[in-house]
Amino acid sequence: MSALLDVAGIEKKFGGVAALSGCTLSIARGKISGLIGPNGAGKTTLLSVISGALSPDKGTVSFDGRDLGGLPPHRRAAIGLVRTFQIARELENLTVFENVVLAGSSPEEETTFRALFKRRGLKQSQALVFERAETILKRAGLWHVADNLASALSGGQKKLLELARALMLRPKLVLLDEPAAGVAPPLVKSLIGFIRELAAEGITFGIVEHDMHLIASLCDEVHVLAEGRLLVSGSFDEVSRDKRVVDAYLGRAA
Amino acid sequence: MTAYLVTILILASISAIVALGLNIQWGVAGLVNFGVVGFYSVGAYATAIVALGGGGAWGGLLAGVLASAVLSALIALLTVRLTDDYLAIVALGLAEVVRLVLLNEAWLTGGPLGISGIPRPFAGLVTEANYPVLLLGMILLALAATLLFAEALVRSPFGRALRAVRDDDTVAAALGKDALSLRIKAFAAGGAIIGLAGALHAFYITYIDPSQFTSIVTAYAFMAVIAGGRGSNIGLIIGAGSIMALLEATRFLKDFIPFLDGTKLAALRLAMIGAGIVLLLIFRPQGAMAEPRLSARASRPEAELKPDRLSERKVLPHAS
Ligand SMILES: Nc1ncnc2c1ncn2[C@@H]1O[C@H](COP(=O)(O)OP(=O)(O)O)[C@@H](O)[C@H]1O
Ligand SMILES: [Mg+2]
């Protein structure tokens, strides 16, 4: 089974702080991979490097057999590599529906030329986006609040909105940064069911999460990060029995 | 009295057009253009220079629009990689540079004396005395066309992408939006509109000099957008109209309050506008009207906005 995403030897320093120091790992195609590790291990930084929001000091990211070096974040999203944010970042002055429609609209639809001179064609292509937006918002349980401003959602709903937005891009890989953080337990349960369904439909997931129940019940493989590099990979049972992992969480990583 | 009304309407329409341009840049795309007057004067001067240089009134108009649009695109290109604050400072600096060029490059701009005898469109059709009415008609048409243009942009997927970039450019990029190119387009589109307003100014006055282009132009545009509601084109027309009405109405104060002379009154009127904006920002920060939003209810009329699957799952626990 070939990997969908490979990161190799990533280094990233913030001033004097090495957030990533030679991080290498891969995410298997069609699987749900977990990414765990103590706070400050570099998980969010790794997601930002993968998505292109940060450029690494060293190392490579390749996705679907293609080296992504130098590709700006919006181009990475366009080829199906989509990430969400640890602290939900809804577009607060857009409605829930607009957030999702935005993600589903293509750059071709967003030209000034179309806006001015191809209005009928634009209306038709947008109608398809609206339809998909409805379907996805319904699946995410957000349709009834579709016309609310995104800023008015609860913390858990904002996380769901991020996932819904990501889905509008027809992603191959979705990287979720702590999707369950601050989400009420019943909604976490729904979220787990939703992610499982989407994975069954062929979307690959990489999930950064501290909620070990979510990791245990979803992930085919778990990567443990500590101090900016990969400590160990394996099934959840394997890594949770690993003494190095326990040490890392207790702040005793070698 | 008619002549006075025509003058007021012309000035109000021109400032409404400036505000429509600023609204695309700042209201919708979040690009703080503190140099509005710079682009406005470039529009006016390019119009005058080209019109007198053989381009005629229409050639001048086109030149005014293009010059301001191209300059805007260049400024945006130079600064979009920086944060918002830098664009504001660069735009402010640009307005100053433009002012200095207008004052000092006399071979091109006439220096402090400016340029006079600017040809006007359709000037032969009516008498000199009746021309302002014809011009008002043209300016109102230009305002209507600009409004349609701005509305088409703001309500389109392009406008939505601009609003996304304004709210959070990192998120917009993560959703596949090219923030850089969107910002350049927005700044250029707004710049074109501001240039058009500058051209109309040149046609109205027929004699332009640097003293007509002060930062008051920039301030009025911001006031109109704030009063009307950032992002709302219709709102800002109301905003620009109200500001002009207020300014003009207060002009007559000196007939009633004996100790006010012209200078004091001018200062007082500006202070009133300033106070008005502060009050507005305190009591109605969103302005007169909200920016237009795409409604799910209207876009998917057959689908009811009822609680849906995942929210039902809360009640019916998911089998796991
Ligand atoms: N933008 C930043 N500027 C400076 N330091 C940062 C920045 N982002 C992360 N760091 C530092 O890098 C390290 C890794 O952070 P992060 O990737 O957020 O870890 P995690 O998501 O695993 O908790 C931490 O020491 C953090 O303080
Ligand atoms: Mg993190």
C-alpha cells in the first residue's frame, strides 16, 4: 500500500525554538491515521508545514506522488490536501452556508469576468455548489443553522463547520487539528461516526487529537510525536503499551 | 436654486462613486486605502492631460480610469505580501507622493496653477449654462452603472472570496483561495472606480489644481462606507447622500448663528461629521445596512431548514 502523504526530515525553528527537528512519517492511503504527542511536540506546526501555511527550514513533503516544495497553500487545497485548525477559525462575517459554498466554489467561478459577463453560466454552476452545500451541511448536522453567522455557532458546531468546509473541496486527505477539543461528548460521538462514514467513502484522514477514545476508536495507525520528531508508529494498542510513549507524555522523552 | 441643487447632486454623486470604489477595497476586501485622494487625483489629472493632449473627453475618461486602476494594481502588488497596516501606510504615502508630483512636475501637471480648459463630453450639445444639468444626468448614469458593477462583484463568488480573505486570509488560503490575486483584483477594481470619479470631477470643474485634492476626499469616502455599512453598496449611497445633505444643510447655520463666520463654520461642520461617525460607531457599528449575504433558504428553496441528521444523532446514540 503506497502512502498518500510522505513527510521526510522536516525541520522548523521559531527563533531559537525547534518545533520540528527531523520529522519523518507517512500517512497511508485510505486509512485514518492518528497523530498524537504531548503539548508542544510540534503537531500543529507539522500540519502547517504540510498544508503550506509554513515553509520548513529543511525537509520535503510529498502528496500523491508529487513533491509539494514551494507550492502555496491554496494550490495544495486545490489538489485535495485540506487541513482544519486547532482553534476553529470560522469566517465570522460569513454565514454557515456561505462558509461552505465558499469552499466549494472554484477559482474559475471566482473571477471578476464571470461575475460581470457570465452571470447565467455562473448561476448554473453555483446551483450545483448550493446543492452540495446542502447535502454536506445536512450530513454535518448544521443545515438548520445554515443562515446563521458562523460566529454564532457553538464551539463544537464550529469544528463541524471546518470539517464540512473541508469536504466541499472534494479532498483526498483531510488533516484535522484536535477536532474533538472543546466539543460536548455526545457531539464527539457523532463526529466519530461521521469521520468513519467519510473514511469508508474513500477519504484519507490524519487526525491530531488528545481525546484517546477518539484515536482508539478511529485510527488504523497512530504516530507519536515528541520534541519535533516521530517517536514511534503502530496500532493504538501497540503505541499505548510502548514505554517511550508513556515517558514522552510524562516529559521524559530521550 | 436649481443650479445649487444640481451642484449638490453632482458633488454627492461623485463622492458616492468614490465611496463605492473604497467599499470594494476596504468594505469587502479589507484593504485599508488611506490614499483614496491620491488615486482620485491621478484619475482627474490623467483625464485632463489626455483629453487636452488630443484624446478628447472620452479618451481622457478612459485614461483616468485606467491610470488609477493600474496604479492601484501596482500598489497592491507591492504591498499585499505585507500586513494590512503596511498597505494603509503605503497608500497614505502614495497620496503624498502624488500631491508632490502634481505640485512640482509643472511641465505635465501645471504645478500649483493646475490645468484649465478641460474638454467635456457632449459639450457642443447644450449651452454652457445648461451644461451642468446634462453633466448631472451623465454622472447619475455613471453612478448607476458603477453601482451595478459593484453589486455584481460584491454578490458574486468573487465578492464572497474577497470577504473570506478579509476575515481570515490563512483560512481562505486553506480553502483554495489565492489571497494575493484576489486582493490585487479588488484593489484595482476599486481604483478604477475612484479614477472614474476623478475624471468626473475634472469634467465638472474643468479646471483642476492640487488644492482641490486634500485628504478630506479620503475622509468622506471612509465616512460614507462606515455610515452605510461596510460591504453594503446600497447602504453607502445612503451614507454618502446623508453626509452631503448634512454638510450642505449646516452651510446655512451661519445665517442663523451670528458669531459664526465661514472658517469657523467649515471647521464646525467637519467636527460634526466626526462626532457623527463616532456616535455611529458606538451605537450602530455595522452601519445603516448589513453586507449582502447568500441565504441558504433562498438558494435551496425546496429544502426546509429543519434540524438534521447529526443533530438527531445526539438523541439517537450512534451505534459504535
Ligand atoms: N508561530 C510560532 N512562533 C513561535 N513558536 C511557535 C509557533 N508555533 C509553535 N511554536 C512553538 O513550537 C513548538 C511546537 O508547537 P505546536 O506545533 O503548536 O505543538 P503541538 O500542536 O504539538 O502542541 C512549541 O514549543 C511552540 O511553543
Ligand atoms: Mg497543536
